[in-house]
Amino acid sequence: MLLSLSIRDVVLIDRLGATLEPGLSVLTGETGAGKSILLDSLGLVLGARGDTGLLRRGASQLAVAAEFDLARDHPARALLDEHGISGDGSTIVVRRVIGADGRSRAAVDDQPVSVGLLKRLGQLLVEIHGQFESHGLLDPATHLGALDAFGGLETDAAGVAAAWAEWRAATEERRAAEAALAEDRKEEEWLRAMVAELDGLNPRPGEEVELAERRALLMNGEKLLEGLDGAYQALTRDGRVEAALQTARKSLERIADKAEGRVEPILAALDRAADEVADAAGLLEKASADVDLDPLHLERVEERLFALRAAARKHGVEVDGLDGLRQDFAKRLAALDNGGEAVGRLAAAERAARSRYVEAARTLGRKRAAAAERLDAAVAGELPPLKLDKATFRTRIEPLEEPQWRESGVDAVSFAVSTNPGQAPGPLGRIVSGGELARFMLALKVVLARVQRVPTIVFDEVDSGVGGAVAAAVGERLARLAREVQVLVVTHSPQVAARADHHWRVTKEDTPGGGPPVTRLEALSDEARREEIARMLAGARVTDEARAAADSLLGA
């Protein structure tokens, strides 16, 4: 809801600040005092078109700021998150500044935003209904959501949206498969050639590393053999290593009985050394025998390695990826050979998804029809007391052609009204009288109060052209609506003003020195409120009878 409004240098307002409360707040005052300027200022901070004509004479810029308290799950939070504006607090502060040069700047929580985003945000925060402007339910795009909320059909609508997404995904998958199949048919001859080529090559994962290692051994065979033979000769020539170990062993054996066990570990080590030397000599002999010096073997290894690498370059993959590529080509050929069996399966899945969507959407449509009957009856009950007894309200539900089906279902929902007998119902915007439109919107808002998502609603002279019992009915409905959302009303009706939880008076005062007049806003005490309502009843001269009538209205 709207917590505060601060205005600076807008037309007749030099400095003005107001702290607002939940419930019903009314603004009263003489004609021309500046009530419309307050609404214009609120409109600016909500993204309305601004121009330098609103700038107070002599000021360099105008500025309007508004603070709103928003629940964490309010749609406005999602919009701000989408644009990277995620405040930590429970409130947001929206600012709008327009300079004398016409340049406009906007910010949310001190983060610059476009006026376009400000307008989208404003439509989620406040609805203004009045003589000359209205949005929210006047936009037919909001009617379907309003009906679903009134009927408690959000879960059903979410199910339809999920079924729609599933159907769209199945359609895209089938189309992608068809496109791939068509492309593969163009390349069928090439695919078969590539599969035959790769089958002939028969690559194995890891083969490149094995071949490279084998090639390195073959290329360095003579050097390897020379080194191995040198090592073998060093260990075995004339039995010198073995003789040295034997000599050392005999020398130690002669003193073993005198060494108190100290030489046994040494003797064991010498034995192990003799065994290791023998093993090393055997391994060297075997390694020498394994060295391949046949140039034909090297040639065959290089041919295989180079063939694998050439194929990998041709197809733009690593050598180890050739086998996977061969399998992929084979699968594409198999899809061609089976006549598009996979596409057929996907088409069947698509048809099943469509059937689920249609069933869910038509079930939702039947529930919408039942909810529409309840909504029409509820709105009809609100119209006669508002001097709209000749008016009718209809919720139209029309089936859409399949190309127009969407995630919200197969229905188009719109609210239609007729204000005169015999007149065919038409869009809400066809109501010519601003006062009638505002009262019609009030009736609709009262019925939809419990599902209202916009936390603040403003009515500008919703009581225009009515008085007595009708004005009292307007006030009663505004009070009912204010139990669910914050309501601000500009009014000339004492019956409406008497229903308020909070009463503000707008006045215009002259400034010393002949400067431009200024608009002031005053929160009224109980006594001042009584006097203001008496003025609204009596006019310029407030009588005791008017005060008594004011007491009667306030008491009621």
C-alpha cells in the first residue's frame, strides 16, 4: 500500500508531504484548491506522461516521491527482480524528477529506471479511476485473470499453463526431429559414404596414444637396443658383479660367529642384491629381444596413425571422437532406414500432449462459465444502489480458434456493459459518463475485493452527479472495499466523507508579496472533520443545523 507521498514544486504545491494509513482516506476541499494536482503528482510517480507545464513558476525542477509497502509475493517484486532491483526491506521508494528543460528521471530505491518500467510498476501498485482516466480492469487483458481469481481457478489455470508448455515442448521436439530427418535425407549418400569410410578405418578409443607410443619405440629402436645392451654387458661381463657380491659374502661369513648377529642383515641384503642383479639381467635380455628394428613395422604403424589423424581433421573431431562420430552417423542412417519411426513416436507424443491440454482447458472453460454467472449476479446486485439500475454487466466467454489458443486456455474473456435498456453490451470503455464509469468500476472492485492484487485504489469524484441515498451507497461500498485494500477518494459528497477512516482537507492559500498561491494538505482531527463535513453540507456559511447533520452522518 501507499505509505507516504512527497511533492515539491508541482503547479501550486511548493512543499507537501503526507503519511497515509490503511483503510479509506478521503480528500475534500473547495473546487480549485488543488485536489487534482495531488492526483496528477501521484500519476507522475506512477509513470504518467509529464511535461514542464506542471512545474511550479520559478522552480528549476519538480520532484515527487512515494513509498510503498509490498508483500514479498507481490507481482511488483517479481518485476523489480527481473530488472535487477531487489531491495532487502519491506518497502520501496519510487521517485520522479522533471527539470525545466523537460528531461525526466525516475528511480526505484535510488536505482535509475526508465519511465516505461516506472509505468509498468505503477500499474501494479495503484489503480486510478476517475472522470478522465482509468486503468486496471478497463484493460480487457486483465479480465481473464480477474475472473479466474474470483472463481478460485488459479490452480486449474496453472494446470492448463503446464499442459500448454508440455504441448509446445512436444511440438518443438517433433519439428526439430522432422527438420533433422529432412536434412539427413539430403545428405543420405554422403552419410553412407562416411559410415563406410569409418567402418573401414574402424577406430578404437585410445588407439592414437598406443600408436604414438609404438611409433616412438620403433623410431628409436637402435638407440634403445644400444643402451639396453650396454646395461646388460655392465651387469654380466666376466661375472664381475656376481663375483664381487660372492667375495663380499664370503668375507662376512668368516666373521659372522664373532659379530653377535650384526652381519646377518648385511648377508641378507647381499643375497637380495644378487637376486635383483640376476632379475635385472633377465629383464634387459628380454627387453633387448623385444626391440623391433623392422622398418616395415614402423611404416605400418605410421600409416595407421596418420590415417586416423587425417580422418579426425576431416570431421573436425579428436581422434578418440571418431568412433562416437561413426555411431552418430550410423544412428542417423538408421533413422532414415526405418522411415522416420522416431518422428512418428514424437508426433504421437505431441498429439497426446495436445489432448491433455484441450481436456484441461475445456474443463477450465466450464468452470469459468460457472464463475462468470456468479460474478455477473454479484455485480448486478451492486448496481441499483449506485444509480446504475438500468445498467447490465456481462462476462463474455468466447471460444478461440486453435491458432489463438494460448497458455491461459481456449477462451477469450471480456467484461461488457450496457447502461441503457435495449443497448447491446459493449466494452467498459464505452461508458460515456466519467461518473458512471467510476461507479461501475467501484461496483466491480467491491465484488472482486478479496482477489484484488493492486494494493491501492484511487477514485476521483466517484460520487459525481449523485447525492442522497446514492452517495450514501457509494460511501458504503468504498468502506467495504477499504477493508480489503487501501482506498483514496477525492470527493465532494459529505455522505462519502463521513465513511472515511482518515480525512484530509486540501486548501489553497495566498503567499505574501503577491507570489503564486500554494496548495496545503491537512489531516483533520475529529472536530475539524465535523466542521468540514458541515461545510460540505451547508456551503460557505456553516450552520448549527449543518453541524447536527454532520454529527448524524458521522454517527451513522
